[in-house]
Amino acid sequence: MLYLLLLSGTLCIAGAYLSYAESSRAAWFPWAMGTLGLACSLVWAWAVRLEPDKAKLYAFSIWWDVVTFSVYYGLPLAVCGVRPSTGVCVGAAIVACGLVVVKVYS
């Protein structure tokens, strides 16, 4: 299942990068993002099909969220030159904590 996380992470990296690239303001951008979103959905469906154990699928979903969160919050900071305010950083940290709490206690 690790290969599915790597595949979805790669698709998320492409989507996050395209979201911040100046060249993405073209008419093809929504179509590219739709295609990436469809591909991510298909990877998720593939994972569900391969994992019959609900507890393991749930654990996989936690890692799926961690990968998605990390890419879409981290890539703009690391690669795209985004410098958010302190309040935005605090909010992102609260979202991360909330994600953990929801996943652990649901």
C-alpha cells in the first residue's frame, strides 16, 4: 500500500505545484486539476479494493490525509516562496492538531 501513498503524493505534488505556478493561469489549468483529482480518486478506490481489513484501511486513510496535508501545506512554503503571516501559521498548526484529534478519536 506504500506505493499507493507514493502515487497519490506524487499527484498531490503536481497539483500543489500547478496551483502556485504562474503558467497555470491558462485555460488548461482546471482541466489539469480535474484530471489529477480524478487520478487521486482512482488511487483511493484502488486502495479500498485491495484492503479488506477496515482497521488497516482506516490507518491507511490517516496516512493518506497526512500526505495530502503535508504536500498542500508544505510545498508552497518550501518551493513556491509563499510566506504566510504568523496567524496563518498558527491556524495551519491548529488544523494539523485537529486532523490528528479527529483521526484518533473518531
